[in-house]
Amino acid sequence: MPLLNTVKAAEYLAMNPKVLRIKASEGKVPCVRMGGRWKFSEEVLQDWIAQGCPDRTVQPSLWDQEDLG
């Protein structure tokens, strides 16, 4: 599963990278922190979008990405 950095994920989501970093730090977008940087799975982002961008309390499995490292 390829991981996207913040810039690539922001492009994919049509969002400003700074806004995406804020949303990531607030737990509003499914991602993981690796080496001090946010990483995003394109597959997980697709699922997240398909499910209507639910927050962590509605769909916690999207945030369970510990096996990405």
C-alpha cells in the first residue's frame, strides 16, 4: 500500500497542504505519523471519501493503520 506525503495527499484531496496538516493533527483525516511526518494511504483516503469523510468516532477502523510502517 503506497503512502503519500502531505503534499501529494493534499493534491489528491484538492486541499491546501497546510490545511491538511492541521486536519491531520486534529485527527480529522486518517493518517499516521512516521519519522515526524504525516503519511497518508491513498487506499484509506479513497475509502474515507467513499464513506462520506466520517470522523474517527464514526469509523475508527480507517484510523487503525499501525501496520503501515
